[in-house]
Amino acid sequence: MTSSRGDLTEVTGSGRRIGLVGCVKEKATKPLPARDLYISALFRGRRSFVLRSCTEWWILSAEHGLVHPDQVLAPYDKSLKSATRAERRAWSEAVLRRLDGETRPASGDVVEFHAGAEYRDYGLLEGLVARGCRVEVPTSGLPLGRQLQFYSAASA
């Protein structure tokens, strides 16, 4: 797998750093590459952060599962917030299978989550740890306003 960005400047450790960025409700009104479909300040901050900190990054879409940033998507209206626990677990299992096929997460890799608990806490985070990955959640526990401040300060 080649990196989703060619200007990597900040990578630490011996393994890869894989960024997983959660989708958001606010989207453009026409089909676009996933990196540009989500238009909120939160998504832009998350995207900017992983472009500097990760060797590759992917989007976690409630509708499509694991999405490469270059994949063109039409706008949609689906959220994991309204999904049942069973639906969230099934979504997490599907994302793990896709990650295994696309990126092959392995011992020594670091996975940075930039997504809400409904995207992490139903098997996805645990599945990555079981594969030997170290998981980081830079904004864990922060309310939305503080997350926006975090990403704004990180890009300054």
C-alpha cells in the first residue's frame, strides 16, 4: 500500500502510523473524493492532523465502512450514532476485514483514531490491539469544542 500523501515529514517508531478519521454529517452536495466530501471544520482539522502525523490514512464512513481518501462518494445521510450495538459491531467487523485486506495492520503499527466512540468502541479498537497495533486517540474524552481547539492549535 502506498501512502495517501507524498510529503511525509513526521513519522516515529519502526512501524507505520495509520490514521483513521471519522466521517461527519456535514457534506458537500455532489459526489467528490472522500477527502473533500466532508466539509466541517472538525473533519478538516482531523484530516490536516493525520496528513502530518501518519504514513497513510483512511476514512471511517458510517455508510461505506473503510474508505480510501481518493474514493469518490456521493453525499449520504447515515450515522453510527443511531445504530444498534449489534449494527455497530457488524460495522466494526467489516472495517477490520477491509483493513486486513488493504493495509494489513501488524505488530509495531500505530493506529491513530480521530473518530467518536461509536466508531472505535464496538470491536474496532480491540481488533487492532489484538493484531499487535498500538492505538492512540489524541482527542479522547474531549467535547467537540475542545476537539476543534486541539486541531486548530495543532495546525498552527
